[in-house]
Amino acid sequence: MRFSIYLTLPLFLAGCSGRHNWLASAGAEADRVEGLFWVLLIGAAVIWCLVIGAAVYAHRRQVDPSLETQARRFIIWGGAVFPSVLVGTLLVWGLVILRDITADEGDLTVRVDGERWWWRVIYETSEGDVVTANEIRLPVDRTALFRLTADDVIHSFWVPALGGKMDMIPGRETRLTLTPVKTGNWGGLCAEYCGGAHALMRFDAIVMEQADFEAWLAHEAEPAQVAAGDPGYTVFAEEGCGACHTIRGTEAAGPVGPDLTHLAAREKLGAGIYEMTPGNMARWITETHEMKPDIDMPPYPDLSGARLDRLVAFLMSLD
Amino acid sequence: MRRYILGALAAVALAGGAFYFVAPYNIAASVPHLPGVANVLHGYLGNAVAVRARSVEIPPHVDLENPGLIRLGAGHFATGCLTCHGGPGIDRNPVAQGMRPAPPKLTSEDFDAKEFWWIARHGFKYTGMPAWPGKSRDDEPWAMAAFLARYDSFDRAGFEEAAFGRAGVYEPEGVPFGAAPAPIPQEVTCARCHGEDGLGRDGTAPKLAGQSGAWLARVLGAYSAGHRESGFMEPVAAPLGDEAIGRIAARYAGMDATWRGTPFPLGDAERGEELATQGSEHDDIASCVSCHGSGAEGPKRDDTPKIAGQDGYWLVNWLHMYRDGPVPETPRAHLMAAAARTLSDSDIHDLAAYFSRGP
């Protein structure tokens, strides 16, 4: 009976499983932090036992004045010198990790700009910047250097399974490296409260084999294939969507919202929160603020019927 | 002791009740105030205006010397003020003179421009002086301030010319209430501010000529139904039915759409062009031309207004309206509100400088 309570512990640990699990060992940086975590956890447990043991021992023992000098020395070494050295060592260790995971070098560079409440993602390539949004793809076993900025308020960039987190601060650039070691779709999120839809500011971090990643990035760099007079693009243009959104290869060059050039190739809609389906897309356009409260994009409730269908079909064709 | 207090309170309550029900104080407008009362009330009114006008600031884009603004004030004066206050060389309506206080003949001496703005914006309780009909439009009463500050320089012909575009429109010496007995034709009512050619009489009112009929009908309908606030437009649009709205919209839509640009004295047109055509990533500003079109090509939808060549004064007022309210309650107004939300005052001036340059 007494031990049955421990049997429930795994239920609590279940909260740490899944794609947001920072103990998943999916990234080198997360592993380094995890190493520090275990040392801290086990070390703290051992020290706790020693301190409590010493206290109990001291309580039970008869007072022996002849040992006072020894006891004072024990307090100085055990109570002042040892903790200082230990905490100092841990600080240096932590700072070394911090230095390493914010190193200004990587196999590829990705700029991420925190917006309310989504992520502007820019891959730096030898042929120029490749702009996308709300989904980050990375090659396995390569170190990606993230240059992080924010436009409006402080956000925080975190892919728990891979590493981080790092604050994104308006007017400054912060850095973070991620070296994924396991392929898969790992979840990312904003870890600093940034206003109404903060909890819905997410993204997919998809780790791919090197060759797959390169093919994906090459495709992402291509402009969209939009036929002249595409009926869905006509709706897009007439509704003024291009005032905020860019679709490379068309006249739409708005700088405000997410780049939509390869929108439908993303797994999720609305910054990592909805499946990319035509139904969700239609709702996103017409009931925007029910889908994600407070966001800057205005809803288009008067779009319906064939016009909406054409627009959704067009957007879902942007792969 | 306590008994005396209770007794006194009961006596006061009894007296108050008696006063309330027997109503001995005569509130008849036909009977003058008791000696001194009118002076105290009027003095208090002056103080109340002076105190509140002290914190009023003239917006940077408002030029009280602007003849267009003065004409607009004169035009609205004819709509809303003339009947009670009379005008330069025009008598007050005898009905209004039976009010107490009787609406005074006005003079520029009475108040300064900020005080005139405050009075036009807020009106006076207990006097019959109404507040501004577009109840959140802080920008509009500046036209009244501009006109009233110049009021004494107008004679009757000058006033009629300013207010109606031509002298001799008002025949009766005593101004009528409502439309009777000599209604001004609708064409004159619109044209007196927007011009016979729909080009706004050199900055008196927005240019309408060649604007999309669907847009004009939507806006006029919104003014008529109280879905878009304006102290200028709501009173003249309120009586219009769908048929009249359609006819007026079609008439202005059919006019020559050549809008000459008028320079706007504030703002940086180059930066405005950049904002209007490209938007701003950092400041989350959407490009204007994606919906409104640039100079050469018009708006993409016919329920979107053309703005290239419109007077900067109106562009500034409208952008303030969409940014700070009152946002019109029309189907797509929230799109414009979303676009205006991130604009700073200087962005607005820059955009007005760019678009007012014309196509």
C-alpha cells in the first residue's frame, strides 16, 4: 500500500513524453542541458540526504565541548566553502553550455522573426534568402544557427526536444544553435507570454535527412506556379490579400503577414495549430478570429460560395 | 434634539414635495428669467466653454485659414445652424426666437476658434443647442470653428456663395424649418460642398466625380442609416431613400474622373509612396494600392474607393477615423480598420502627402 503511490509517478512523467519532450534526446543541445539537469537533480538529492543526515546526527549526539573546534571547521568547509565551489563550478558549466549553444557558427543559418503570433522564417542560402513561415525544417546531424529577432514584443523560441529556449527581443538579435540527431516532427512554441494568442503561437520543427532537406529547401526557394488568369488567384488579388501576403512569382508582395508561396506544403495552418485542410482554410479566411483570437488578419465573412471555393482551392495548390 | 432634527427633515421633504407637485416656478419660455438669473446662467456658460476649450488642441493638419474648410463650415452652417441663428444678413426664424434662451445672432467676437469647436462638438444642455450629429467625429467641427472665426467678414452674398456655390439660393428672409416652404433641390444640396463637377469645390469636400457608383451608394446609404458617422453627411443623407441614393451615386459616378492633385502641406510624399506601394514589414503596414489601386489603375473592387488624387485633409481624417474610431458599421470597414490600426500620425501624413499628389 505504502509503495502504491510511487506507482502513480509514471502518470505524471507521461506529461513529458511526445514531440515536445525535452528529454527526448533528439538534439545535441537538448542533450547538453539534459546532462546538466541530471547532475543537478542527482547531486541535489545526494546533498539533501547528507545535510538531513548531518542534522539528525547532530540532534542525536550528546554535546561534546572538546569537539567544538572540529565542528566549527566542519561548518566553514561544509557550509561555506563546499557550496560556493559547487555552485561556482555549476555556473561555469552552465555558462560553457550557454556559450556553445549560442555560438556564432553553424552549417546553415536561419533567421526567425517573432511576430504576434507567428514566426517569420528566413533561410540564408548562397542564392539569397528563402522566406517561409511557421514551419522549420532542419537536416539531421547538422548544426543550424538561428538568428532570432522580434518585431513587437518579447517572444521566446523553443523546440524542447532539440534545444533552447532563447528569448527574441525587439531591437536585438539573439542566437541559438540546434543540432538535431533524430529525424521526426518536433514541436516548437513561444515560451514567453506575448499577448492574447501566445498559447497558439507554435510551429513544427521537422528534422529530415540531409538530401531530403536540400530538396525541400530548393523547392521552397522556387516561386509559386500560378497560371495567368487563375480564377483563385483573381479572388486573392481582388480581396487585397497581397497587401499583407507575398506569393513569389505573382504581384502579391505584401510584407506584413506570412509568406504564402508554398503555404500548402506546410503541415499546419495558423502557426502550427490546425491541420492544413481545405475546410480549415475556408474557416481561417471567414472566421479568422474564432480560429485564432486577436490576430491582425481581419476575417472575410462576406466571402462565400464559389468565390471562397476558388480561393481555397488556389491556396491549397500552393505546394 | 433628535425630535427637532426629524421634524425639520420632514418639513423640508414636505416643502420639496409641495414644490415638485404644485410647480410654482414658472418655466414658461414666454416669461423672462427672474432678475439676474439670465446673466448668471450666461456667465457660467461662458466660463464652462473657456475652461474646457483650454485643453483643446488644433490638429496639425487643420488649417483654420483654409478657404475650403471655411466654405465647408458655411455649408454645414446652412444645414444645421441657419434656421435658429440666422446667418450673415439673414434673419433668424421667428419660431426660434420664441426659445428661451433665444439662439443669438452670432459674431466672431463671442468666442475663439477652439471655443467654437467645443460648442459645435458638444452643444449646451437646457438651451436647445445640439451636440455634433456625428457623435464621435472630433475632426469635423473644425470646419465650424474655421467659419465662425471668420463669420463677421461675410455679408449675405459672400455667405451664400461660400455655402451654396452661388448667391440668391435662399429666397425667404426668415429661414424655413426643414424643407418647407422652398426646398433646395437635391442637386444643389450635394453640389454646394462637393461642387457641380463633383470635384469638391477646391477642398471644401471630398472629390466624388468618377468614384465607383457602388461605393458611393454604399457610403451614402451608410450615412443615411446612421452606420457611418458624420455631422455633415448624416443630416443631408437621412431623408434619402434607396432610389435617391442610387440616383445621386450614379450621377457622381458618371462625372469626369480627372482628379487634379492638391498639395498637402504635411508629410513626406516619398515615404508615403513607399508605404503605400510596399507596406512595411517592421511596422506591420499593409500596402494601400493592393486594394485601392495606384494612380493609373483603379481599385480592384467596385466597393473600394479610389483615393489617388483625393485631398489630403480627407485622407487624414478618414485614416484617423478608421484607426481611432468611429469605424463605420459597413460590411468591409473592418478591413480598413485592420489596415489603419498600425499607422502612426506621421505615417498618415506621409500617405496623405503621397495620395493627394494625384495619379
